[in-house]
Amino acid sequence: MTTSSSLEARVFPALRKKQLELAYIPPQYMGRFDSLYHRLVPYMKVAPWRVIAFWAILATVFLRLALGSSFASFASLLQRAF
């Protein structure tokens, strides 16, 4: 049993050190988009589906206005591809 204790005494600190190295995440810096990033991330952490649904609806309305009646053809094309 002393061999097992000796092994644990050597391996555990090394594993703990590696875990702490992997767990450290440096602060994110997005350049000029930094303020937008820091405002958007809390909403994405709390309710990501609300943000995703908002952008999906906005993109759908924009595509409908931009493509007009060919929007249905575009949607059918995407359905066939997937």
C-alpha cells in the first residue's frame, strides 16, 4: 500500500497542476466589437433561444423583403439540399 500512496503523492499534484492550466480562460478581447460582445454575452448565457429566435426572425423578414417571391424557391432549394 505504500507504493500506491507514493504514486498518488506524485501523480495527484501533477494532475491538479495540469487541471488548473486547462481551466484558466483568459479574458476575451474582440477589438472594436468588445463593447457589443460584452453586452450580448450575458443575454446568450441566460436565454440563448430568445436571442437566436430574434435574429432568425429578423433574417427571415429581411430575406423575404430582399428576394420577394423567389424566397419560397430559395427555401425549397435549401430543404432539398439538407
